[in-house]
Amino acid sequence: MPVNNLQDGLFKADKESLYDFQHTIKDGRKNLGRNFTKDLLFMNISKSIYRNAYMKDFVLLLQNILVKYVYAVTYLKIFKSFTVNKNYKKVR
């Protein structure tokens, strides 16, 4: 059974819940900021590193971990506030 991507099955807890989508469908927010989950490291590392396929996969793996660390700060902000739902994602 060949694996197409190194990240397949690594982070199963990252899946979005359908129930969370139901609560945020009517939330019309503006000025949400830049979505850096796809290009956090790609914009800051030299392009010559991405020529090697193994290094590109490794940087993608590191990027997912760094994005989790960045989102951990918002999780801690929500943890302090007992009036906000624990699955709330729109914290600055």
C-alpha cells in the first residue's frame, strides 16, 4: 500500500467538525487577517530548498507543527475566558 503523502494519517485530530461549521455559517466577519496555514514557512525560506522533494515534504511537516503552535496561543486565550465556547476559532 503506497503512501502518496508523508502527512496522510499523521494528524487525524485536525479534521473540521461538521457541527462547528453549523455554528459559524451565519457568522459574517470582516477583516479576519491573513490565512498563514499554507505559506508560513514557504514565504520565509529560500526557494532552492524546495527543489528537493524530500526537503519540501519535511518543510510541510514542520509547517503544520508551527501552525499548531501559533494556534495554541488562541487556544490559551479561550481557555482563560469561561464565557466563550471551547471550539471558538475567531479570536485575535
